[in-house]
Amino acid sequence: MTLQWIVYVLTALAGVVVVLTRIRLGGDRAGAGRLQISPVLLNTHTVMGLSALMTWTAFLVTGIGEGEGNSLIGVAGLAFFWITAIAGLMILVRWLPSRGRHSADAVLDEWSEGPGLSVLAHVGMLVGVAVFTWAYLTSAV
């Protein structure tokens, strides 16, 4: 399997992570995990993630932005992905153990018994973005 196909598969998985995070944590109900997260952080994750998917997919499929001095589409897609990955890791912070007299008890996660799914998704996103960056820098895509 070539690196190009790995990048395509990881791009699709990144889309799943962005959409499932929005579904899982959005809405009026309490978010999965220890605390509700900031709507600004969730919106940043969603908007940047969708922007990343659109620009990166356009770059991969059409080759827009390839060539000397004209690689802004690929760079923009990577920048959006890095922002998404950082926002996703910040979302994971809500599962850190809290200490103190006024700390909240842990809330059971609806889809899994703890943060396992989110850790897998967002650490996987970080690794995927690193692969995207490496593939871009080595001109594999």
C-alpha cells in the first residue's frame, strides 16, 4: 500500500472524527465525559475540521496548488488540520482527573465506558496530521 493511499484513508478517518465529535458533544444534552466543553472549542474543532477536509481533499483530488510557489491550498489544508488536532486534544483535557472539594464526579460516557474512543480518535488525528505533513513535505501527495 503506497503512502498516497494511506493519506486517502486517513483523510476519510479524519472526517469521521470531526463529524462524530460534533454529534457526540453537540446539542443541548450534557457532553460525554467529565464536563461539558466550551462551545467555542467545539465549534473551532468542527469548522476547522470541515475546512481542512474540503481544502485537503481538493488538493488531493484535483492537484490544485501543486507546483513551485503555488502550494497554498495544501498548506492551508494542513494548517486547518493542525488546528483541528490541537482543538481535539484540548477536548480530551476534560477527562483529566479533577481534585478538590468542589470537583465534579465523573460522568459515564454513552458510547464507551470512558474516554477511550475520544483518545483513540484524537491521538489518531494527531498521528494522521503528522503523516499528512510528512507526505506533503516529501511530495508523496
